Amino acid sequence: MERPNILWYCTDQQRFDTIGALGNEFVKTPTIDGLVEEGVAFTKAYCQSPICTPSRASFMTGLYPSRLHNTRNGNDTFPDGVPLISKMIADSGYECGLIGKFHLVSAGHRPEPRLDDGFTYWKHSHAPRDDWPEGTHDYADWVREQGKDLDEMRQSEARVDPEYHQTKWASDRAIEFMSQERDCPWLLNINVYDPHPPFIPPASYAEKFPADQMPGPYFRESDLETQAKLDALDFQGHAKRPEELNGKDIIGKYYAMIAQIDDQFARILECLEKTGQRDNTVIIFTSDHGEMLGDHGLVKKGCRFYEGLTRVPLIFSWPGHFVKGVTCGGLVELLDLSATILDVAGIEIPEYHQGKSLRRILEGEEDGSNIREFARCEYFDALDSHFTVGTGTFATMYRTDKYKISAYHDHGLGELYDLEKDPWEFENLWDDPASAETKNELVWKSFNAHVNLTTDVGSKRIAPM
């Protein structure tokens, strides 16, 4: 069978519950809704770290961040010895393109250095600011070429004009790439920066989501006490009541950013149709991790493992090859995304890869109700002190169909939730005597999973002694 093109659209910091077709009545996502209707949506997909670099490094290699030895934002170098999946795909005969963010190594105080990534089309754009040196940031250079000042637009009342926004620029570059004549299949990895903070959508989008018409965050007064106990852990801020955070306003702006993404994603899909490539292109929509968005009094990200932060969209579509209109509730990880990409590209999944291909589910051979026994997420000293108090927190999450347990190591702190009874994680059972047996069992299973899945045992054994 002819190998398909792969269009991989990855937003930044978009939580799972932000798609109309999957239950959100406030957001406007008709394009993504259409993808859900014509494809397969995994509704319990978890990132392997709630922070950008370790999450992206994990799904670009197929290893948990700690196994890869890449657990931080702000890292100097990338570990040797494990190829990126984009490199493997390029070596197999694909032409590979990257648009937007990559962030496998630090882009702080310098342009992000290239890796052996396999991309021959490279249009890089990290944070859409104006302070990048000329020639190091494709989007910033493009804005200057249009005679515009990005910082001036960002600070204006109207914000960045949609015509000059990074999300629109990414679609322009995608159309440019997909419209080229070639005699080989292609993979295009598009990484827009939105809906990552700051929450500054164009005013023309923000006005469609007025704060007084938005739902509030998932919050109870008891959250303030819970978060006060966890204040010793890394996070980009401290818990506040929704009204102190302007919670509804933040949600409206976040949804506005997603609406703009949806409009620009539509342009990309239209290009596929017009160029006759839609039927031979696998489309994937996902994100690297979520956003607290005021839940439990928190905004942004850090060392927590709540649903809004660790659970992300994951949608696949390939007309005539994948089943359509299917929603799968089994647990999956973003490692499974990368395994699936390798599989559909016709590449044997390496023995070391820790993901599981979802292809049999996508093709209707399995129902997707029971994919993984558990999902894991890690936070190991991931944020620098200019974001937080700099405690160097280490923590792990272990999530089964029913329970989620999070252990904050060296702090004597933890969280345990019965997600069947308490899906938004308000009732912490960690210190509940009636839940002690469950807690002990899950701590043991989480410890075993960590040791078994993240220990690097070294070189291959070639003799018995």
C-alpha cells in the first residue's frame, strides 16, 4: 500500500475539554468538530509531563522523559543516542517539514539550536515576540518583512491583527509546503504557540467570547486549603479565587485563541482538498499538555497533575482507512501517538519505544475501550526559578480507569482521587483512613511502573557474566 502523507497539528497548552463535538458548548471549533465526526477521538489521552520540553522530547523519541534524561524546560543540550521520530521517518523516504515551535532544547537567551531532526523544510517560531535576532526566528522575520512591529501589536488594544498572527503565518507556511510538487510522501509537523499564555487573542476573536457568558473554572473554597498545603511545590503562581484571577475572562480569551486556531486549521484542510491530497493524508490533532485555566485556583502550569493540565486532545482521521465518528475512552499516552505515526509511515517501531500503536483501533479491529492499564506523567525539576520558588520538585502521577494518585517526592505530600465519583478532583483521599488500602496499592503500582519503565539498564547483555 502507498504510504500516506502525515499532517500533524500540535497546539501548545490546550487542554482536553476545549472541543465542541466532545462536549464543550462554549467554545467554537467547527473544523475540529468535523475532524471528530470523520475520525477517531481518544478522550483520555495523557501527556508524559505537564511541561513543554519534557513532553515534546518524550513523544518525539518514544521514551518517558526520565528514561530519555530530558525532564526540564531550559535544558542546554539534547541526549545522544535516541533518534527523533522525524529523523527516522525522513530516513525512510519521507520529506519532513517543521513549522512553529520545536522546543526540545532551551530557546531561552538564544535561538533554539537545530538537532539531527530530519526536517528539510524548517520554519521555526518559538514565543511570538519581537526580540529574536534577525535570521533566527522565521515568524518574527516575516512580521518585520510586512513592515509591522510585533511588540507594538501585542500591546495595542486590538492585539495582533489576525492577518499577522503566528497562527495564520503557520497556516500560510503549511499551505506553501503542501502545495509543492514532490514524488515522495511527506510529514508536516505544525506547532502553533497558542493557546499558550499570555492570553492575548486578537480583539476581533476575544469579543466573541465575553466573560459574562463563559463558565467559571472548576473551583471550591476547599481548593485554597488544598493548594496551600502544596505551595512548596513548583508552580507558575499561587492559588486564588476565580474572581481574583478574572477566571471567566481568562477562559473567554483562551477559547478565543482556540477559535482562531480552528479557523486557520480549516485553511490547511481546504488546501489538502484543493490539491487532491486529502484521501491520502493522515491528519492528527493534539497538544503537548494542558492548562489549569483557573481550576482549583491555579493558572498556567507546574508541578500538578490535574485533568486540565495532563489530559489533551488526540484525534486521528484518514478517510477510507480509519473508522469515522468513533470516540474511544481507553487510557492512552502521547507515546502512543508517536508509535502510531511510525506505524502508519511503515516504519518498524523500535524495541526500546515505550508507546503502543493505536492503528488497530483506528482501523476498527479493536474497540479502544481498554488500551492501557494505566497512564503515567512525571515532573522532575522542570521549571527554572524565574518562574517559581525553585524548589526542584520531583513528582509522579499514576492514573487508572478509576483512580489517580500523585506523589510529591521528598515532601510527604500526595493526592488521590476517585475519578469515577470525583472527576474534577476536589476530594483528596490521600489522608483518608478508609482509602488507605487503595492508596498503598496504588503507591506500590506507581513505584513499580516508574522503576520498570524509566530505569536505563545500560548496554545490551552479550554474555551470562
